[in-house]
Amino acid sequence: MVSLQLDGRTVVVSGAGQGQGAAEAGMLVEAGARVIATDLAGDMPSALAAASSTSTGALVYRQLDVSDSAGWSRLAGWIQSQGWRVDGLVNNAGITRRSRLLDASVADLRRVYDVNVAGSLLGIQSLTPLMGSGASIVNVGSVAGLTAHYPVAYTASKWALRGLSQVAAMELGPRGIRVNTVHPGFIETPMTAGARPEFRHATLAETPLGRTGSVEEVAGVVLFLLSPLSSYVTGAEIPVDGGQSGHGGAKSVSDAMR
Ligand code: NAD
């Protein structure tokens, strides 16, 4: 029986303290999963408190900096000590730097890569030994990784993450482990709360659905990719962007011709 229910499955979510990660953790718990929510803070962030009190699944919180390989090893060791295996991993943690091409520093580039690319690689390397056939990994990319989005370090990191995802899908497929990527567009989170009005306005002009997205709209696609309903989907990339990336820049032309 295929279903969106994740009863009996253990899923690790990185960067789950707020924004999309918190929504993903909450929805996965509602779907019956045991969620290991991780983030930088030592104690469980308040955005996760509501999810932890639901009676359907279960939520535990662990501190983890995704760019710290020793931290991932500790997490894997702790999961093993509980006698659990891992059925899902959501590499959601991500940071941005908004500097442009001629101002971006190598330090910016390295830090964004450390979190967005190396963090996801370390997650895959650390947790796949605890996964069996049927496990699913979801990497959180961005429309930046499908386009020439102007913050160059962030954009380059999300393009790199696409490469990592495709190699992982190929290498882990024979073990029955699926790897897919979601590419959010403009989603209302603390990350985008500080975006300049010009950025919001220009992005909406490029978005056929004409609105920003909610964290739940990303979490629903992540849940689908972790569930048996997507059991033959691997190496796929799903934009969750209101159509922003699909028109390849043709929307302004179409709008001009109305
Ligand atoms: P957010 O900034 O609101 O939340 C990100 C979370 O990641 C925070 O809780 C933060 O503490 C955590 N984090 C940061 N660095 C970390 C590290 N080194 N180790 C562990 N956790 C760390 O961001 P969000 O908008 O919820 O974004 C989530 C993901 O979605 C990111 O990968 C981001 O690049 C991607 N994304 C977001 C949007 C958007 O419009 N919000 C669009 C495209 C892609």
C-alpha cells in the first residue's frame, strides 16, 4: 500500500530551527515519522516546539553544524546507539551571501560552499551507512541553481549542489537509496524577510503564479519525495517556484505582448 504516511520511518532534517526546515520537520512528524531535527542552537528552537507535541510521530532535537564533519559523526553514532536506522535525510540547512560578482570575496564563497555543498556531502557520507533500501535523500537547492541569480557565491553553491545530487543518485541507486532535489523560488522565511522590496517586486514579475510561496508548499513536496509514493523517482529536480524558472526568461516578453 503506497501512502504519504511515514510511520516507523526515521528522518533527519538539517537547519530545522526555523523557516522551511521547521515546516518540513513539523509536516513529517504529522505524517508519522520519527524526526531528528538539527540546527546550530544548543537547545530546541521555539519554532519546533509545536511539532514536538504532536501525538502522531515523534520529534527529537540535536545540535548540528552541517559544515562540521565531527558533528555529523557524533550524530550518526548517537542514532546508532539508539538502535535506529535512517530512512530519510533532508539536507535543508543553507546560508546566503548577497555580494555580487565583482565584490564577492573568496571567504564568502568558501563559507557558502562549506554549508550548502560540503554540509550536504557530509550528511550523505555520514548517514548512508545507516540507510537501507527504500531510504530517500532530499537536497534543498534553489531557483538560483537553475538561473544566473545575482548573489554569485550562493548561486554557484546551488549549481554545485545539483552536481552532488546527481552523482549521489547514480552512486546510491544500486543500494535502493533515492536522491532528489527541490528548488524553491521565493518562499516566505526569515531568510527572505530581509529582502529589499525591489527584489520581491522583480521576482513576482517573473513568477507566473504571481505570489510568493509558503514553507508548507515546499514541505509537501519534500514529504512526497520521502514517501513510497515517489519510489521510482531519483535524480529528479523539482522546482517549487510558482513557475519562475520554467519560462526561461520569456515571461517579460509575453507580458509585453499582452
Ligand atoms: P532560513 O535562514 O530561514 O533557515 C535556515 C536554517 O538553517 C536556520 O535555522 C539556520 O540556523 C540553519 N543553518 C544555517 N547554517 C547552518 C549550519 N552551518 N549548520 C546547521 N544549520 C544551519 O532559510 P530558509 O529560507 O528556510 O532556507 C532553507 C533552505 O532553502 C536553504 O538551503 C536555502 O538556501 C533554500 N532556499 C530558500 C529560499 C527562500 O526563498 N526562502 C529559496 C530557495 C532556496
